[in-house]
Amino acid sequence: MTSPAPRLPQTFPLPTVPLDDAVATQFRLLECTARHFEGEQLFAADAGVVPGL
């Protein structure tokens, strides 16, 4: 006998936005982030981005 499937959490999907709006928002987020961090700090938390490669 198998146990019942676990109850799924309630989710709150984000609305779909046009691609141009999504790109603009992503660039705005990056610009805001760059105001608070400099140089190597921008890359310290992202193991997938290595400057110079």
C-alpha cells in the first residue's frame, strides 16, 4: 500500500508580461544592484559568471 501524495503548497503565480517589459525590468534590477556593489563584489555570489573567460 502506498502513502498518499504530500499536499502541495499554495502558490501565487506572477502575471505574464510582454518580453520587452521583462527585459527592461531585468536591466533596471541589474542597474540598481550595481549601484550597491563594485567590481568583484558583483561576481562574488554567482559561481556561473567568471570575468575574463
